[in-house]
Amino acid sequence: GWLDEGWTVYHDNGGAGVAPLDFTDPAVTLRPSNLWIRATSLNAYGDGSRFFEGLAGQIGVPSLQSLMRQFWARELGQPSTTVRVEEYLVARSGEPRVVDAFHRFAYGLPDSVPAADLWIKDNPADAGGEPSAGRFWDSPDLWIRNTDDDGTTHQQLEHGQDNYFYARIRNRSTNRTARHAVVTFAAKPWAGTEFTYPGDWLPAIAAVAAFDIGPGEERIVKARWPRKLIPPTGTHVCWLAAVLSRGDSPAAGQHTWESNALAQKNLTVVDLAPDSRWTLPFVTGAWLGGRRRPLYLELVRPSNQEKLEAMLVQRSGHAFDPSATIPVRGELVPSIVVAPRPIPGLPLDLDAPEGDSPPARVTLPDAVGLEFPPGARSSLRMSASRAGQLALGLTIRVPADAAPGAVLDFDLLARDGKGGRIIGGLAVQVRVVAAVPQDQRLKVRERLHSVDA
């Protein structure tokens, strides 16, 4: 009930007021926690208008006006709430301080000192410590569902329909309740080996608020991923989630493993036939931070597949440098020198799984490739002509004797060139399927192209 009054008074006063919020001021309740209260707060006019002046100070007047207009258009003709306004503004503005504003000056909640420690697991063994250890690029606390069914297992993204983000957030504190938090969900339409907060997490596709998470409690939250925001078929998506709360949000510049409030699921699942080759395009090198340094990429092969063929590919004109020593598990070992070999016109996504729409084909003209040496874990070093993000491909060949139904799990790690520390990673799961005869595959492709047309 306070929203229309506060917003109207804000516009009666010109609709362009800006007044930074002072968090030493007493908390203000505009939206009571007791949802059975049916009366509009008497302070909705003055405090409501000042609240919007404070939001304008955080995200700017043009942005506030535009986002509120978009929110009104989206919610027109249906009941809405203060919480939905907060979720929309946090996701679309990309400003995490909006959570602080709603916490203290809309919900009237006190600050907890110290704040409750909310976190998301990076891997099954993660206990919430910072920095985390182990595989932080495939969080068990993040999953996608194709329908709003409250399932708890991860599903592959379904294109052409709404999907749903899910996250399990945990309160690590033993004696403090998290009164209010917002979980944001973002998706990068590419596989990548490292991400940095806030630029890769915010703005977000969706956000969801949660209240009163007790000490040691877990809470599953979900948010709709609208069909129109889902990338096209064939895109290799990485999901990112962040927990934002008053007094306990990630710091700028942090990576997933450095903050227990950040999580990612950088997992690509693909169905491939025996003796087939497939390439995953990915980006890496963002961690260089403007400095020119060598980049180390380590492949972790499936168990008992030490000789499985794998290759790192990129466009010609970049400098592969496999001749230096390579850190593996913190130790320096001599590298195996493998000369780059040209791969003219290598397509990225050679085969679409049967029944799936043909993905957009991307070709690396005059590509070159470096074979990963045999071994359960093997590394390659490369240097870039300039610092910054690099576009590469990981090519995998499924063994000819792989049995249909087998599952091959790969990890590609990015290591710091100085200390061998893992600073990023991505996971690939290959599900071996029976080979489809060439004539049948062509018929499937023709049919799918006709459907698309």
C-alpha cells in the first residue's frame, strides 16, 4: 500500500529528487513483516518519497524512472508486492546496495553485527570457508529445472520455453538469523574458466528475496528464467548466483572461490557417438588483469582414460608456447613439447544431438591445435600477444570402443602462471550414445531445418 503513495509524492516533488541514504538514521518500516496488516503506513508519503530519493542516489534518476516504468508495464493487471519491486530493481539495476536500502528503509530491519554468514556450496565437500578448495565450477547448490516443479536435480536447459533457476542457500552462523537476503541469477552465453564479481554477476536475469533464515538453516529459492532471455540452441551456458545481504555481500573483484556468497555451475553436457569429435568453445584469460602473463590450462581426463585424445585449438596468429615447465598439483614438471598443427576451417560444434535443433556453426579459420599430452592430468602453456580475454576451443574425441551409456567427465582448469593455483575451471560431461547412420542423420537435419524454416 505504501508504494503508490511514496512514488506519487516523489513525482509531486518533481520526480528527480536525489538524497543519499544515511544508514545511521533509524530504520523505517514501510512494508510491515506482518502480512495481515491491511492499512497503508502513515509514513508512506514522506518516508516513501525519501526512499525513492535514496534509490535515485544509488542507481541514478534516469535508471530509476526507466526501471519503474518497465516494472509497471510488466506487472500491469495483477497484484504485486514490495518484494517484487526489490527483486526487479536489484536484478536489472545491477546495484547490490539496493538490498541495503530495502533492508533498512522499506522493511525496517535492524542491522546484525556481525551479520549472518549466508553461503552456497562450491562442491560437495565445501564447508563454507574462504577461500574454498576443490572444484568450485560445478556447485551442487545450483540447478536448473525445465518446469516449476520444485525438483532438486539439475536438468539440461530446454530452449523455446521458460526454465527455472534454483539455489540452496545456507546460514553458516550458529547464533544469528539472516532477516533478509536476495539471491541473483545470471547466465553467461559461453563457457569460461573464470569470472569476477560484480561485472559477471550483475545485472542479473532474475533475483529472489528470502527472509528469516535461522542459524544452520538451509533454504531453497527459485526464480523464473523467461523464455525470451534464454540463449539459442547450441549455446554453452554458465550459471552464476550470488547471495546479497546487509553486511554480508561479496567484495568487488572477488572470484567464485574467494567468496562463499558466490557460486557457479559451469557444466556442459553433450551426447556423442563413439569415434566422434566435438569442440567446446570457451573464453579464458580475464584473470590476467591487464598484465601480460603466460596462461596454463590443465586437462583432467576421466578415470582409466589417460590416452583419450584432447586438443586445445585457437585461431592462427596467436602464440602457443608449450615449451616451458608446467605446474601440476603445485609441482613443476617438464612439459612435453608438441608443435602446433594447423586445422583449416575447424567448426565448433560438429554434431548436434539427435532430436535437438542444429546449433549455430562457428568456424575458426586457419585454426591451430595443441594436443594435450597423455595422462590423467596434463597441461599446456600458452602466451597471448596482449593481456585480456582469449577465445579458445577444447576438442575431445570419444574413443572408438566407448560403450553406449558410458559417461566421461572432464575438467579443464586454468592455473596461475606463478604459483600453480587454480583460478578457474569448467566441466564437460560426455554421455556416449549409439552412433546414428549417416543417411538417418541427414534426414533428421533436413527435417529440423524445415521445422525451423
